[in-house]
Amino acid sequence: MGDFIKNFNIENIYKFNKKISNLNFDTFYAPGNHEFDQENKIKLFKKYFGKTYYSYQNNKNLFIVLNPYLNNWSIKNEQLIFLKKQINEYKSDVRNIFLIFHPAIFFENYNIKIRPNSYYGYETNNFWTEIYPFLQNFKNNFYLISGDFGAYPNNKEFFCDKRENILFIGTGMGGGVNDNVLVFQNQNNELIFDVVFF
């Protein structure tokens, strides 16, 4: 969910890839401000990690990785067409749909409870005016997960709120205090998750 390499350069990309080379599962990446705040970093991300927005399916779960930095925290143009197409195409085949992104694009309606770690590239975005109303048309379970939490000890390290079938989650690492990861599991055909603090 972004910011997976603090100083994003070729040397640290090689170090990162070496560290994860022994993992026994597939890995997928969303760009964060650390990977996407300069033109040379954008080129490196695309070269070593591929597309900046994409989707993949696993059993009854659809994962859509988004890149809000392309339009100042809004999902617009080709990316919006892609998002709508993926949901419309797979809505009958999957039970759970994950939207994964780095910046907390839903923060505006929660601005008393949460604040993003970084406002890099932020302008007024279209989440509450366009994306949220679109998601309300579907009966699937939606998990909207932002990875831009936890860099500062006095900031929220974890956030969770549910509105009907849409669960908003903020998680992250960086401050060394209450850093956390999410672990999702299927149990008796129900998707549950744990927040693991370390």
C-alpha cells in the first residue's frame, strides 16, 4: 500500500527485492509518495514494479490497486474507466472487493478523526462525490485500504469505520510506535482480519 522503500532509488530497490526474494507468496505493490513524488522515481517504479494501477483476482476476492497520484488524489479518466469496468465485470464472480491505495483519499469526511501522513499532490478529490456513490450501487463487500498511516507517533496508526457494505481502513508503518499490518483470512466462508501491531 505504498511507501515500501523509504529512499526510493536503484540501490534500495535491489536491497528490497533481495530481502523479499525468499517469501513464499506473490507480492503486489501500490505507489506511495516515497515512490511517486519525482519523475525519476515514477520511471523506476514502472521499470521494477510494473503498472501503477491494476487488478487481480484470488478466489472470491477482487483486488484493485489504484494510483490516486495520477490526478491529485482523484480517480479520473482511464483509471476511473478501469475501476468501473473491473467492478462491473467481476461483481457476480466475487464476494469481496478490495480497493488498495496509498493516500487516504477518504479522509475529508473523517478529518477530525484522521489526517494523512503526507498531503503530497493533494487537491480536492472526487472520492465522496463520484467513487463512493458508485460503490453504493453494489452488494459486494468493499474494503477500502489506505497505507498512509502511522509515520508519526501522535498520528493514527490504524483506522477503521464501516458504512453499510463499505469498510474504510487506514494502516501503515514508519513511526516505530504501533506499526501494524493487516492479516486477512477466510473462516467458514467469512472474511475476517486481524491487525497485528509490532
